[in-house]
Amino acid sequence: MVNKKMEISDWYEQHSESIFKFILMMTHDYQKSEDLTHETFINAYKYYDSFQQNASPKTWLFTIARNVTVDYMRKQKPLVFFKTIFFTQDSKPLPQEALEIKEEVNEIYRILQSLKPSYREVIILRKIKGFSIKDTAEILGWSESKVKSTLSRALKTFEQRLAKEGYENEKALG
């Protein structure tokens, strides 16, 4: 029998960075993302006995991370929920070209953040984190067909907003 503490510790080593980045993309709050990542693994430890081996540990952990993050975000004011996402300016100066790239990435993430939560979640999980349709469906608690249709609508909306902002020929996440 596997030691629960050791297995959770192994999962933490394997997946905590990826889960942290996922939560950071959702919250854009570094400290809160660290806290929610730790809360994810605390919940994994608490509910370890309910983990069914038919799912991968990574999928199960991302499901917990999503639920913990959504619970946190529901408690926030809507304006906090729609803050600019993911990148913050470094304190050290960057070369002009790197700065321009960073500004463009910030703009793309700002547009991503402006999407409704279901669109943003499905794009992050499928196109940024690279989860399969099946795993995305499991994480979100949706059917696979809902993942496909929501992703299609989300990408269309995202591309329209990119075009509106002057990125006409971009297929940013396609």
C-alpha cells in the first residue's frame, strides 16, 4: 500500500509548478496563487481516499485546483476577477525588443482575461496547459462535447477580440 503522505509529496514535486501557473492565470495574484496551490494539495491530502484511480493524479489535482480557485474568485468583487492577468513588470530594465514582446503578451492575456470564465478556463486548459478534451472535460465537470463546443466559441470570441485590438492576422492559440 502506498503511503499517502509520500504520494501527495511526489505529486507536489511533479505538478505544483504547473498548478501554480494555472491558478496564477486565473487570479493574477502571485501570493494568492501560492496560497491556493497549497490549498489544492491540502485538499488532495484530505480527500485522498476519494481519489479514484481511473483518473490521472494530474487531472484530479487540476480539478481540485480549479474548484479551489473558483471558490476563491466567487468571493471576490467582479472587478478584481477581471484584472489584467499573468505578467507583471520586472523591476530590472529589459531591452526594447523584449519589452515590446512582453507588452504584446500582456495585451493578449488582457484580452484572454476579458472573456467570460468558462471561455477563459477552457482556453487555458486546452490551448495553454495542453490537456486533452477528455481531461479538460473531467477537470471542468463537463461533457466532452461541451468542451469542444465551448472551446470553438471561446476561440472565435478570442480571435474577434484580438482582431478588434489590431491582431487581424493572428491565430494566437489555434
